[in-house]
Amino acid sequence: MPFQPLEPADPQSVGPYRLLARLGAGGMGRVYLARSAGGRTVAVKVVRAELAEDPEFRERFRREVAAARLVSGPHTAPVVDADQDGPAPWLATTYVLGPSLTEAVAGHGPLPLDSVRALGLGLARALDAIHRAGLIHRDLKPSNVLLAADGPRVIDFGIARALEGDGLTSTGVVVGSPGFMCPEQAGGGVLGPAGDVFSLGSVLAFAATGVSPFSGETGGTDSAAALLYRVIHDDPSLDALPEELLPVVAACLAKDPADRPTPAELAELLDLGATALGPGWLPRALAAELATHAAAVLDLDVPVAPAAPADPRPAVPHPHTRVSEPAPTGTVRLLAGAPTQPGAVPADSTRPGTAAPAARPSRRLFLAGGTAALLAAAGGAAWAFGDSGHPPTPRPAPEPTPTAAPATGPSTASPSASPSTTRRPGVAPTPLWTHPLPDTLNGATPLVAGDAVYLYGIGGAAALEAASGQVRWQLPADPETAAAVSGGALVYNGDNLVKANPLNGNPLWTYAPRTTGSMQLQPDTVLAADDQAVYALCRFQPLDAGGDPDPSAKSVPGVFALSAADGSVLWSQQRKPDADTDVLAMLTPDLLLYTDSLTNLVARSRKTGEQVWFAATDALAPQQPVADADRVYCSSAGHGLQAVDLATQKQSWVKPPPAGSKDLWYAPPTVVDGVVYVVLGGMTLQQYNATPSAPPALIAYQAANGQELWRCALPYECSMNTAPVVVQQTCFVSTDNNGIYAVDTTAHTIRWTFQPGLPGGTAWLFSTDGKTLVASQDTKVYALPPV
């Protein structure tokens, strides 16, 4: 755990951090030990100049900035601070007081059984958090595992992906380590999360025996080619492994990825109650070394400025998004600490342009009364100092993790959860309330209107109190019921169309099939509603000689409007015989606008129902159109994004997908205060891994002319069916498997990710009253504050 003094060519500061010493250097840059004005000790890495000038590297680095911020947990390494756009990109992580596993084994020999089991438990939890964020570590090895007093830390997750690409292969960086790669990675195959589990098994074997299970008889001096061959073809050497660890490690090292346990399953296998993570998990000698190193770090003062002028390039004054960064092998300490608010100066930092606080006494003074606690830590007592390397300051209790609730039951409110609740930056807020959905309403769409949240879907409809999530009423389950809510009107359709009282769900009127001329007008899907009318698809069914519907005659699709007051027909219009019935609609003051899966945007008069105009969309499926006073925004040719002028019916501007990226397209947009927000994505996770230069992104365009204002890279698998929702200064983006991304529309970075359970399920569906996000997925609906 050594560090070296600064050299004359080193900068005095990076961003808001004063440099204390050198920690090391690697393929991406140089790493320094540094301290903020408020006393936080961090490791700061400054990217090498030649990499900083490479646009391809910059783009990949930005993507990893966004991705790494999604990872959180006590055994991972979220980043404190970063600037990925300055002349010399840099990032900062909290400095961890602990050696790498490589250093620990080299200095003290293999770890005892209980320490190895605790190590495996911590690493399994770390991988679970990494995989849930949509990342694959790809280089889990002993030097990327740090041993802190309260448990292990995994570093460098996801950064291997940033180092890939033709522009960087000449730097000598190798992604993955031969002795710890999985067979599919060593053989150049498709790498998935199970590959990290294989690497974890190799790391545990190393921790218990001191050598890689594929090192052969030479004890670790084999060539890379020999190691790769053994990983692919040979069985691991586990003879020296303690018997208690053999089943777990052997399962991790299965050649077939499908035969390996998941990180969650592995955590259950290792968490047998006999081993606890926390003070005392390390052998006494290692704990004593940590205490000695902690004292040395605490005693470091900011050095006197070097005689030679510092290189001004790394001295970038503004922090940006928080990321994870790789540590060079050996002495780099990148560590888990609470990230600060994206785009904001850390709470304990001096803002650019303000004077630094007066010099404080030596850090040695803080050891008065604390040395005994440090020495006690060496014997297994509580660690007196936090990971930051200075006495802990009062901090709020950790945010509780949202837990699963039964499929039915009352809403659960969180009294402490509010927009003003203090919590660690980067951590998602606790929901204001959570409501379990019955089976009949699984996957229901929420809509906030007034003081209620309406939920509607194939299985019925319900209303909740917007403030508390308590049930106001619920319609009887009907497998053929769907509903729409708008302008205070609740309308649902099964065999008939029913308008219900939004206060109690009781029917106000019912529209049953009615005869008009030689046709029966049969109701179909509700499209939209307001205080004046209900708009819905319908079918014109011919009548037989007796005046009854003729089942042998083909019906004609149509659209009609009903009076919101009594359900009487205001107008009806036939559509083309092959018109699509899979339709999404919205209202403007004059028009009913809807899209279908036949690549049309149709505009009909709200007064007469006549088709006024239409525009081509080339949509993959019906895409919810959105409009402001001047334009409607929807899909365009090639699955791009277009704005159609409502006055001229002409295309105002268009954004095609990136050239050559046939798998990228635009999701449904939203427009707020003259800005169009839209997700560009659509690839599968495998496609993104194979195309690192094409990450999904939330993009903001000027509504008037389509000028791009900013974009924020998003980590994989965004839902391409749900439009983003803007609540105050936060834009929420839906995913199918990775929760909800909350993007700061001012800093253009991800604030936090809400992920209440394990990955999986359908896309999140959103609604808002302008103050709160209401989001539903599968069996739950949540109310979340915007910050």
C-alpha cells in the first residue's frame, strides 16, 4: 500500500482536490492520492493526454461514466467525482484503506477459511449489483479486489469495456487476465454475466491457496498462452482447496456457463451464518497492517508546491458525472464511497472561484484519542475511521432498500421519504408510497388526474389517492376490460363502453351497440377522452334482413365520438377496410391524432371526425404521438424522429438514426417547455456489447428546429415503448430489466437508478402530476420524488 511523493511535473490539484502523493500509473493514466477542501481523502486518476485527444476514447469513456454510476452496494466501487469532458478527463473515488488481494497473499500467505468464505460472500454481492446495473466486469482478478476493514471491494467494473476498440489496442492494454478468464472469454466467444462467476471461483481458489487454479506446476509463472489453453481445456487444480470450499468453487468453475450459479445463488451458498462481513473478517496481521497504513494516510499534509510549474491540463475546475475507473495493478486504491450529486460540487469541497478554508492543524492531531481505536481494529474491534481516512462525521441513516410486497394488500407509505429527505447522492429515494397490484391489474397503466392515480389495463381499473396510495375504488375484474382516463373522464370498454364516475367508479352512462341505418355501430378500443367527448374505435357491422347483425358479413372498421355528458353519438366515420386497430392517440384543441402499425400518423377533426391529413411514420409499431401548440412529434422513415407542423402538415424537421446503425431507432418522445426528450436505442444487450460506439442515450432536441441540446448516455436495455417523463428538473427513462433512470436535465447526467427488485419484468409505465412520478411495473405501483 505504498505511495510516492509528488514530482515537479505533477499538478498541484485536479478539480476541487489537492494532490498529496502519487499512487501509481497504468494504461489509462496516472493516479494520485488527494484530499478535498472538506477533508475527504480520494484517489484521483488523470487520463493520459494521447487518450484524451482520441474522440473514440472520449465517447467510450462517457458511456462508462454513465454506466458505472448505476452500480451501488457495500462491496462495489461507485465513484465520487469525475470530469469526462475537460481537456484532461479525470475521476475520483474514495481512497480505500486496504491492500489488494494480490498484495495480501504475497505478504501474508493464503487467507484462512472463514476469511475466504467472507470474501466470496462480498464478491458475490458485488457481482449481483454490477450485473443488475447491466454491466459485466470482465476482469475480476486478485489485483481488482481490495480488502478493507469491513469487507472486500471490487474495483474496475465496466472499465474494461471502455478500453476496448481499435484506437486503444496499441497501448498494450489487455482486457482480461489469462489466469482468471472464463473459457468463453479466453476462446473469443460471447461473454455474459456467468463469465464473472467463473472468475470469482478462480479468485477464491487463489485466496485460499495462493495460486490460480490454472497455474500448473510452475506456480504462476506460466505463459499467457499456456494459461488460456488450460482455462479452455483442462480441469482446475483444486487439490489444495479446503474441503468446505470445494463444492462452491467447483460450481463456479464449470466450463458451461449455464452450469454456474448466479451471484445471488452463490451468496446463499456462502452465507451460512458462520462468517460475517465486518470488523474481524481479516486475519490479525492484515488488520494490523491496515491500522498502520490508516495512521500514515491520516498524517499526510498537503505538500508544498513543487519548484517546477505544474502541468495546467489536469487542473480542471468543475466536477461532472461519477464513474468507475480501473486501478493499475499494485497500489491503486479505488474505492466505494457515496457519490456526490451529479453536476454539483461535493458538499465538502470548495466551489470554483471561492477561497479555500484556512489551513487546519496536522492530521496527526486527529489521532489523539483515536490511536487506541486503530490498534483495537487490528485485533478485530470496531474500525474507528471510515473509508475516507478521517474521523467519521454524522450522516443520515442509509436509505432502506424497497422490498417486495404481496400481490394484494394496502399501500405502504414511507413517512421519511420526501423530496427533501437527506440521502447519499446517487442513491435512489425511498418511494413516497408503494401499492401492490392484484393479479387482475398486473402491468396496469397509471394516469394521474387531480388528486387520484387511475390504473387501467386488461383486467379492470382502480383509483388510488395520489397523496397516500390508498385505494379509493376498484372496478370488478373483467378480463375484457380496458380503460382510458383523461380530462376527469374515466371510460372503459368490454362488450360496451362505460363512463364511470372518477370519484367512486360507478357507471354514469353505458354505450351499447346501436343501429344506424343498415349498420350496427359496435364500440371498440377507447382512444382518448376529455370533458366534451369520448373518442373510440368502432366497427360498422351490416344487418341481415331481420335487422339483426349479420355474422356472415364482414364489418368495416371506424372511429366515433360520444358525448361526455350522456354517451350519445356525436359523429362516426368509416375507415379503410384494412385499417389497423392497434392505435395510440392524443388530442389537440382541434384534432384527434393517432398512429397505427401501418406507418401512418392520422389527423381527424374533433368536430366532424373527417380525416384532415396524414403523415408517414414508418413506425415499428404504434407509437404514442406527442404535440405542443405548433408541432406533433413521432416516428419517421428509417425509424427516426420527426416533427410535423400542425399548421402546414409538412415535416418541420427529422432526425434519422445514426448512419450504419440499422439496429438503433427512436422510442416515443415527450415534449416539455420547448424541448423534445427521446431515447435513441433499440439494440439488445449483446448488440451493445459488440458495438461499444453506439450506446443508448437520452437526447434533448430544441422543439422548434430539432437542434440537439444535449445527450446523456444510458446503460443498456432502455424500454423502447415508454416515452420519458419530465418532472421538474428530472427526466425519467423506463427500462425492461434495469429499473428507472433519473436523469438530471440541468447537469445532463444520471442522478440515480430506482431498482426495487431483481432485474426482469415488463417495461415501467409512467405518469405525473408535475410534482411526483408515478411508475408501475408488473405487480407494483410506486410514487417517487423527482430528486
